[in-house]
Amino acid sequence: MSKLTDKLESLASRLSEDEQKTLLEYAEFMVSRSTHVSDAVSETPLDIQRPQDESVVAAMQRLSKTYPMLNMDDLLHEASGLMSQHVMQGRAALEVIDELQVLFERHYHSYCGEATD
């Protein structure tokens, strides 16, 4: 075991059961918000079918799940622009969803280091 693991184990053993649970919950919280933790994420898009009558928000959720390897921060600016065109300017949901799909595909190809046309 590493020194860190030994130290954590030593400290945790001195806590009550409730305090140990709190420590574990805190550690899980820290992991959930960490940008350094990488869970095993698919490097290829997942096959999540586009349902009929999909809303723009649902499409964003589906595409985010379809492309879990992409950094959403990189996409957010462009995607929010498309979403606001739908909400604020009344642009058709189908058009916006089609463009969102193209946006995600483009970012995926960029992620893979592929040239896009």
C-alpha cells in the first residue's frame, strides 16, 4: 500500500462508523467534481437512437451520452447558440437537432484527430 492509503486508513480507523461514512461520502464528492479523474469512457460513440418527436433539450442529453468522450465545455458555446435559436427565435426543433448532431460529429472527428470536410 502507498503512504497515502496507509495514512487514510489510519485516520479512518480512529473515526466512528458515522464519521467514516461521512469521510467516504466526502471522498466520493471530491472524485465526482474532479477534472483529474477519468472513469473508463467509451472512445467510440454509443449507439443511442434518435427518437421521433425529440425535444432539443432531450437531443442534447442524448448526444452527450452518445459522445461521452467529448469535453462538453468545448461544445457548450456552439450548442447553446443553436438551442437559443430554437427557444428565442423559434427555429424548428428538427433543424436545430440536425445541426446539433453535426456539431457533435464534428467535435468527435476533431477529438479523433480526423480532418472534417
